[in-house]
Amino acid sequence: LPAAEQLRAGRQVLSRVVPPTAQVNVFECLGAQDLFVQLVEDRSGRVPIAISLDEMPEVTHRSADILRVVRHVTGRDGCLGALVVELPMDLPPDELKPIEDYVGAVAAVLSIGVRRNAAEDELETQRQFDPVTGALRPDAFVERLTMRDATHPGPVGIMLIELDRLEHAFQRYGGQALDRIIREVVTRIWMVAGPQAELARLLDFHLLVAVPAADDVDSLMTLSGAIRDRVEEVYSLADGTPVQLKARIAVVHRNPTIDQVETFDQVLRRAQLTLGQTDADHPIVLFSKDLNQIQERSEKIQVALEELSDCPTGLSVYFQPLVDVVTGRISSCEALAVWEHPELGRISPEVFIPMAEANGQIYDLGRLLIEQALINFPLVDTQLAVNVSALELGRPDFADWLIETVDRHNFARQNVVIEVTETSVFGDTPAAALQLRRLRAEGCHVAIDDFGTGFASMAYLRNLPTNSVKIDKLFVRDVDRSEESRIIVSAIVRMARDLNLAVVAEGVESMEELATIRALGATYAQGYLFARPMPALDLRRRFADHPYITHLDFPSVSSGHRKFVNP
């Protein structure tokens, strides 16, 4: 290769396999030609040695006995590559020096002249690579794929990976632990995907992987499953603490011979759309053309959402009762957002609420919904539960605004329940707890929603001003037939009882489920078995004079109804 080609290829290959932020020592080689050799000490407890070479020599030197090959990367020109080996960190200096000499000797024998302009290489490295993992930055990722497509067009598989629980690890163990884990994640993906894969880290807890893919989509999905399995294996922090992640993967197969998508930016948008279709039951989803309609609808919803605060056409609040499992009395109603758009039809809050959170509209939208709920709620001596997002709790003036609003509408503070999800308050517990304590001090009640799906513990709940927990419907569904669900619900009930908290079972849809959660000790229940969400007029007509569920049989008790109060 010409010298300029060697320089370019050498920098690209070595910058991929060596962390750009590592401490680098450059050794003089034994031979006529200069060679780029790095002995790198990184924070993972290993000393990788990276050597650029064009073949794997047969090594007989005794020092090779303690060297272990980690990865061999072939250059895009088919000639230049990189060999990465590792050796113990605790080697004494007298044993390390012969290895350094050995590495230099091997480099000299290979006689590949790779020179580095340090300043130029540093700037290019910062532009292209994530400093923590050595993975590409998103812009460089797209550039690489575009260049490859221009020179070697062919099918490519794109995977967008979301790392669940990584934010929890950051909140609990700190940034250093996060760096350690994400570096290990990247290493594992490279080991599974192979040296030809391109890997990028996004700003948050997402990774992008591109691999050459044949027309066989099944093999691409198999590879995605192997990556997910490897990523979800347990990690160990520096002190030995085990950490386990969960991964969801959106897969897009791009074949330029049959696909009309012009740019990789469009492919990545498809991947983002597909990722929204993943869940715990379907952690890996392949993009299909049907999702194009979803994407178009999503874009229209986004536009309509931007107009909603100025003209809230079709936005209203429905109410769903929470029922005492013993008496059948309605003790509370949850306010739920309903949006009937004149052109797009009914839009689920599971769709437009996350959009509003992403673009900052949740503050205005949340206040609008709470005001509507307070104005329209028709039941007397019954609590009203309103959902509050983590972003709203993060506003230092939220508690003051809510109290002023409740008073302005002549609504009793003790009849207001603030519902917050377990994961939303866990992410910023001190700030959330401060707002919630302020509301509790003013007489409002607090409920932890979707309990069991996040990371809460008894100690965590003890530190929050909580009145009740709502067990997620995932654990209530088929609780009468699932031993595992019964064990989980029973454990939550016992924990809540120890903390003097009421327990609500969400998603109850059968008499068998009701009987089971009642036997396990749940205090209240919510679900289609009792009533679906309904407008204020229907709620008034059905329950204003007699706030009881009358179409079901409940045990008779003399103690009357119970409210969301500490026993």
C-alpha cells in the first residue's frame, strides 16, 4: 500500500481496538522501519497490547505463553489488521520488560510502516469515537455505512439496542460503574457480531450495530438473539457487585437491490420506530412495512400535539373507579386522559404522553388535565387520583401550583391522590420526595403506581411519603392460576402491611382474580371487572347517589368503607 493509505488504514483500525482515552506508551521497534506499537493500561484491569500487522505469525517465543489473543481485526483493504492481546496487570517489571521487547521484535519482523501524527489523530479520534467505549459516534456511524454502501453495496442489518436498567445502575453506583459496564457491553457485542461489525453509542443508553447481512433475515434475527443473550449476562463491578441488564433490540434489514430507502438516516428512523414496538414479551422486533403507517401516524400526532396546548380540541378526562375488595364501595377514581382527534381518531395516552414528555409539553398538558379532572369530577366524599410524571415532579414549583389549584377549585386536599410510577420517582428520589412530602404535609395522598416493575425496595418506600402501592397488572393477570404471580402479590402485600400502606391490585378482570387478591390481603382493586373508564356524566349517573359496585357480590362487613389512609 502507498504510505498515505497505510497511515489512514492504520489509524482507523487501531483507534477501533484501543480505547482513545487510555494511557499510551509508544515503544521504539527493533528494525529499520518505524512501527506503531501501543502498550495500553486501561481501567478494566487488563493491559491490552495492540499491534498493526498484515498476518498472524507463528509465534514460538516463550513470552507468548502468557499472552492471550483477544481479537484480530482485518482492515477494510483486506491487508492491514490489528492483533489485540492481554496479559495480567500484576506482572513484575522484570517480567514485563521482556514482553515489551518481544512485542517490538514481532513488530519489526512484520515490517509494516505505520506512522502516526499525534495531534491529527487525536482530533479525528475525538470526532469519530466515543471516549468511554471506543465505539463510533452516531454521525461517524452513518458516514461509515454510507461509504461502505458506495463502494461495496449489499444487504446490511441494523440493530438499535436499548439497555434497560442501565440508568438504574448509574443512579445507584455512579458514573465510574456506568463506564465500566458500558465498556463491557460494547466488548461483548463486538465479540458476538464479529470484526466487520460497526458499533456506535448514542447519547443515552442506546447502541447501534451494523453487520453485513445476507438476504436471509432469519440469520440476522438469530444474531440479534445471540447479542441480547450475551448482553444480559451478569456484569461485575470493581468491588464484585453483580449487575444485570435487560436489552430490547429493533432490527432493520436493508437490501439496496429491493429497498427504496435512500439514506441510512431513514433506516435509523425506522429502527427507532421499531424499538417502540418492543416490550418484555417481545424484546426483539423486526421492522415491517406495516410500521410505515405507524410512523406516518406518529408524525401527524406529533404535529397535532404541538397545537393541543393552544386549542385542546377533543382532549378530555375519563374516570375509572377503585373499589374496596370487601365492601364494593368506590373509594377513589383515577383520572385518565382521553384524546379524540377529529382526523386521527382516538389517540392512546400511552402514545401521546411519552411524546409530550420528550418535547417538553408535558408541563402544560399535565396541568390542563389536572384542571379538567378537578372541575369535572362528580362524586362527593370520594378521592380523585391524578397521574404525575417524573418531569412534573422535577419542577420545584409543582407542589405549590397543585395546592393552589386544588384550593381554587374548592376541592378537599385530603381527597386528592398523587399517582407516580415507581420508576419515575426512583430516578430522582431526593427531588421527588421533597415535592411529595410537601404535598403530604398539605393533606394530599400519594400512591406508587405500577409497583413491581421497577427497582423499589422496602427501604426505598420507607423514605417516600407514600400512602399506598398499586400492584402492576402484569402480576395480577391470571393470579388465580399462576403460582409465581401469587407469590409476588403476597410478598408485596406483606411488605406494604409492614409499612402501613394500602394495596391496590390493578387490572382485575375476573371474579377468580378478585377472590385471589382479596385472600392475599389486597385492600382495593381496579379493573374492567368493576367498570371501564367513563366520562364524568356517566360516572355521575351511575354512582353519585350510591357509590357501590352493585353487579358483583362482595362480602358484607359492618365497618363501612375504607379510604386511602394509613391503617
